[in-house]
Amino acid sequence: MTISRTTAPPERRAPEDIEAVAVRHPGRWIAVAVIAVLAAMFIHLLATSSVLHWDVIGQIFTYRTVLAGLGRTLALTVLAMAIGLVGGNLLAVMRLSTNPVLSGISRLYIWVFRGTPVLVQLFFWNFLGALVPTVGLGIPFGPTFVTWNYNDLVGLFTAAALALGLNEAAYLAEIVRAGITSVDEGQTEAAHALGLTQGQTLRRVVLPQAMRVIVPPAGNETVSMLKTTSLVSAIALEDLTRAGQDIASRTLHQIPALVAISLWYLLLTSVLSFGQYYIERYYARGTSRTLPDTPWQKVRHNLLALKRATATGGAG
């Protein structure tokens, strides 16, 4: 005879409450403390230095020659980027062409202008009149109908715009080419199947999709061009940097002049970066369901995150 024994089920206990412990990041707080100390030292230096002369900086910031140089700097930036954009798009299309002559010319141009310094190209365009004294219109290797003196035709400003713009075209050509090749070939095939020509396909299908790849580096090139214009002071063109140098040499206030000019460059690059962000946000509409935050939204989110981190650190 078999005797069966029933085992009583184990007594169930209520789960204990989990005590959540916030992860501590001592390295972050140490880094914040170090940065805060360095920032305080820098602000103290700016406030107490006897060399800066903030009243002189304010006068130089709005000085007549500085504002005139600022206008030339902005004009050079706009003209150089316009030449660079037109030339860069043309060179990119030539580089992608199946015609070996067009592709070879584009490669040669990019090789020459990317391989030589911008300052050398500025000097070249400025002194080209020694090699080509006159420029004329006529029949090649035949009679010339109209001639101009090179130095009268190409002044300092024109030489600077040509040097900066043609150099920039070589870099923008590679940026545009990278953007065009980033678009799937199926888009081009579908456009051709709908009856669009090569030019229509490039203008209406490929380039709008390539802009999200082109805009960020092109924006960086614009900011870089604004600062590269300072090199034109080497050919005695009165730009923003040259105006600051002239004031420093006359008044012997070198540091205040440099600070005033630097503040103008910082202001202008900030405006350009702000505009670049919104252009990138515009072209990102078709690639993301949610648009990236605006700068003000980022600031608000960062402040909220800092507030939460401070509260968590204090509780820990």
C-alpha cells in the first residue's frame, strides 16, 4: 500500500521595495568645477587687465575705417562664395561627366587650385599684370579689336574676389560631387523613365535631395571664407583686418584693436552659423519625422537637464 503525502505550497512573500540609487558621475562634477574656475579666472582677467582698455575697444569697434573694412569683408565673402558656388556646381557636373575631356579638365582645375595656397593665388592675381600687361577681345592668334590695361581692369578688390572665388570653387566642387553621388541611382532612373532630361533630373530630383549633404560643409566653407578674407590685407586691400592693423600701428593699442576686430568676426560667424542651422533644418524635413530642435529649444532642454542633474546630485 502506497501512502501519498501532500506538500504544502511555500508561503508567498510580498516583493521588497527596490531602492533605486542614482548613478553618480564624479568626473562630470570635477570637470564642471575646473571649467568654472578657468572661466572665472578669464572673466577676472578681462575685467581687471590694464592692457585691454574697453573704452578704446568700443571706439575701435565702431570706427569709420573699421566699418568700411567690414563692408569690404562682407562684399568679398558674398562675391567669392557666389563665384565658388557657380564654379563648384559646374566643376562637379564636369567631374561626373562621361566625357573624358570635361572630366579631365575638372580634375586638373581642382588639383591646381587645391594644391596651391590661397595667399599665393592672391599674389598671383594681383601681379598677373606683369605677365599679361594687356587684355583684349578679338580673334585668337589674329587681330585684337579692344584692349585694356590689366591693372586698370583688375584692381585689388577684383583680384581678391577672383582669387578667393576660384579657389573656393575647387573645394565646393568636391562637396557638390559628394552630395550628388549620395543620391540613389534609382532616383535618376525613375526620373528618366518619366521623361525628364538629364538637366531636369539634376535640377528637380537630384540636387534637392543632395542639399542635405551639401549644406553642412558648404556652410562651414562660408564661415571659413569670411575669415579667409583677412588674407587680402597682404595685398594692401583695406578689409576688416587691415583696418584694425592700421589703427593699431597709429595708436599703439595693438591688443584693443585685435579684440575689437575679433569681436566683429565672432559676431558675423555667429550670424552665419545661425542661418546655416535653419537651412539644414529646412532640408532635413524629408528625411526625418521630427525636425531637430531650434537653438532656443536646445537651450531650454539643456537648462532642464542641468536642473534635473543638480537635483539628482543633491539628493545623492
